Amino acid sequence: MRMKIIDGKELAQNLRSEIAAGVASLKAQKGIVPGLAVILVGDNPASVSYVTAKEKACEQVGILSREIRLPATTLESNLLSLINELNADSAIHGILVQLPLPTHISEKAVIGAIAPEKDVDGFTPVNVGRMLIGEECFLPCAPHGIVKLIEASGINANGKHAVVIGRSNIVGKPVAALLARKETNATVTLCHTGTRDLERFTRQADIVVVAAGRPGTLTGEMLKPGAVVIDVGVNRIADSTRRKGFRLSGDADFESCAKVAGAITPVPGGVGPMTITMLLWNTLESAKRC
Ligand code: NAP
């Protein structure tokens, strides 16, 4: 059996063409241009590069991005006031606060302040709750992108055993919830650092989603032959041979996993482009509801 590389870039590009057409038609029919406010507090290099990529993607599909860069010393109260202003701004259909925030600012308070109808990251308790009970909501972007990637790759998760490594609120828990929905219908095991003998679970998995934030968390010896590997991890590994001084690595050891897996997402070029695409998707959906 030939191993398949799941090309997130290609699928993302196709979806972005659809989104661009949707943006153009909304503008033509209702005179509405979707607007996304992107707030970055501080200058964490990874966050700066994510925000830049999101802004470029907005431009590519015709969404207006309003970039708001604030110093790392910004007070939580000032950030909350800004979010309140954006909640009331009719030109803004989506609000994104790039995480992580400086430690003196409560992420919980900031996310909770975003109006659920502008929460295009799908992180507010209202949208998370709606997702869990199957009501219409903004789905969180990385988990939504992962499910789309699995479907578009012709992988039928119905009845399959999916093992998710990582239980964060933004990736692990929501992706487990989406895979377990009736329409996807996988049987899901959620693993974390308290899991005893991780390999015992991954070896039984038809699909492994790894979102641990640690390179080498998943290796080929931990897989059942033919398993699908979705690698969410984005880790910067120091590499003096690269212009930027680092290279990106996922959480799966690509070389050993590719020898055993039936399909695998690369890093970069797998989940990442889909995550940004689902942000554009949610922003367009939000503008359509106006
Ligand atoms: P996080 O908040 O640090 O959560 C990591 C999770 O992995 C935790 O639940 C942790 O367990 C678990 N974990 C860590 N090491 C483990 C191990 N050896 N065995 C089992 N479980 C382990 O990270 P996150 O925000 O979910 O992000 C995960 C990775 O995805 C990061 O590399 C991040 O950069 C990347 N990411 C990528 C995208 C994208 O679009 N490609 C989007 C979001 C995040 P405990 O709960 O027990 O500590």
C-alpha cells in the first residue's frame, strides 16, 4: 500500500477560492465586506508570524483585516475595553486575540469578553457549549480544519478508532468532540500526560491526532500499519543551516511514522494552512449573518 501525504496546502487553497467567491458575492449583493480584527499583545516571534500569515490570508480572499498591535505591558482592563469597542463596531465581523497573552492578562477574561457572534476562533464558552450540544456555532479553527482534511482526503472516520493525544481547550478536547459527533462517528480515546502506556492506545488507532506540542511524541513503532496520522504540532527546532535559525517540526517523527502510516500530514503544509482557512470561513459566515 502506498503512503499518502495529506496536502493541507492544496485543500486550503481550494477552500480559499470558494471563500473569495463568497466574499465577492456578499459585497455585490449586500455591500458588506467582511472585517476581521486581529489583536496581538507583545512581540512573541511565533505569534507575530501567525498574525502575519492570517493577515495575508485575509487579503488573499478580500476580507479586511484590522491589525491592532499592543505592547506587552498593556493592561488587561485596556484590552477588555478595546474588545468591547470592537464588539460594537459594525465593520468588524470577527475578533481574534492571538494567544498566548502576557501572563498578567487573564486569557479566560479576554476570551469571555468577545461577543459570541464575533468569536470566529470558536473559543468562547458559548460557542464551545453550542459545539458540544450540536447547535449552530463557530467551530474552533484547527479542529474544524482537521475534520475537513480527514473528509477531503477520502478517509471515512465512521466506526474507526481515533486516538487524540493532547487535551487542550483549543485543539485536543474540541477535535475529540468533533470526531465523536454522529456525522463523523469515530470512537474516540483522549490521551494526555496522565495516560499510562500511550503506545497501547496508539497501536489500536485507525486515526491518530497528535497535539502535544512536543516533537517526537509519536513514532512509527507506536502505530498500527496503515493508520492515518494528523500532526497538529508546530515546534521551532534550532537549525543554524536555516536563514531564520530554526526549522519547523511537528509532534510526530515524520520519517519513522511515514514508514508505517497509510497517510500523514506534513509539518509545515498539513493542518496549519487549514486552520487559517477555517478562520476566513468563520469570518465570512459571521458577515453573512449581518
Ligand atoms: P498545549 O495547550 O500545550 O496542550 C498540550 C497537550 O498535550 C496537553 O493536554 C498535554 O497533556 C498533552 N501532552 C503533552 N505531552 C504529552 C505526552 N508526551 N503524552 C501525552 N500527552 C501529552 O498545546 P496546544 O495548544 O493544544 O497545541 C499543541 C500543538 O499544536 C503545539 O505544537 C501548537 O503549536 C500546535 N498548534 C498548531 C495549530 C495549527 O494550526 N497547526 C493550531 C493550534 C496549535 P496535559 O494536559 O496532561 O498536560
